Amino acid sequence: MADMPHPDIGEVLFSEAEMLNRIAAIGAAVTRDYAGKELTVVAILNGSLLFAADLLRRVNLPLQVDAWSVSSYHGTESSGTIRFRQSQLADLHGRHVLIVDDILDTGLTLKAVRAHVESQGPLSTKLCVMLKKIRATAPATEADYVGFEIPDKFVVGYGLDYNENYRNLPYIGVLTGEAIARGRTA
Ligand code: IMP
Ligand code: MG
């Protein structure tokens, strides 16, 4: 019998096996699309930690990795402004850059990240996200590789957090209303 999900998870959207299956397909697509090129992967922390680790091992290309600690989100609402927590970022001039993040929601964070990459004169910039939320309005920036599209619900696990919790869950699940409410008053 499969393990029971965490009690704060109302519904599991994707199991670990489903995630890994899809990540293998994205890794193969990236390997094919960048054949003969060298890549710089910019992983956005902390959310893409698990996704990037699984994806990188399935990309068969010469590549470099930089991890950017960017913050924009507080609780369940996007703030739209970003802050880099480190001062030294990789030189992206003349590189093919693949930005990797956990989720494309409003896209405000990733639009700002993309603008920062493009200001450095890379050869190309693409965006890869594990999840994309289906919303009424289009995101501020589009992704080139998407793991799964999901409904507009607040999800956690596989790197995604709620107030820094639940990142270690090996699956993606919808957080219960009670758990969200508890986090608001904590
Ligand atoms: P955006 O700027 O609205 O696209 O927000 C991007 C960031 O918000 C992501 O990198 C996540 O850290 C966070 N985020 C957006 N939706 C969710 C969610 O459903 N669960 C957890 N974090 C989320
Ligand atoms: Mg987050």
C-alpha cells in the first residue's frame, strides 16, 4: 500500500514517479534542443532545488550551474518585486541560459529574472518550470518547457513551500484550507 500523504495535503496531484517520468522527458527535450551547445542552467532557489537536481541529472550536455536565491513571494500572494540574496552571480555573457524554477504563477518573478539574465548579453534565454498555473490572465512571461499545468490552487511539495514548510514532500499536493489558515495566524 502507498504511504498516506501528509495530513495537511487535501489532494495529491502528482506522485514522485509521475514527476520523475515527466522530468526524464524534459531532460531529453533539453538535451536534444541544445545539442552541440554549452548550457548555463540558472536554478532559482529555494523552490527549484529538487526539480533542478532531478532535471540536471537527465540533461546529457556540457553545462554549468548557477543557483540564484531570489525572493518575491510572501504567504500565498506574489509581491511582484524581486531581491537577489547574493551579490556574485555567474557571468552569462555569450552563454545559452536556461532558467529553471518551480512554478510559473503570475510570472512576475520570472519576468524580472529573465530581464536580469538578458541584461548580461547571453546568446539565448529560455525558461523551464516544473509547474504552470492555469489562470484567467496570461503570465507576465512564458515558459519554454513546462512539466505540468495545474489549476489555480495553492500547492506544496517537491521544493514548493508554504511559509518555508513542506518542500521535502516527494509529491506535489494541494494544501488544505485549514493548513493555509493555520499558517496565516502562526
Ligand atoms: P509569481 O511571481 O507569481 O510567478 O510567483 C512565483 C513564485 O511564487 C514561485 O517561484 C513560488 O515560490 C511561489 N508560488 C506561486 N504559486 C505557488 C504555489 O501554489 N505554491 C507554492 N509556491 C507558489
Ligand atoms: Mg516560494
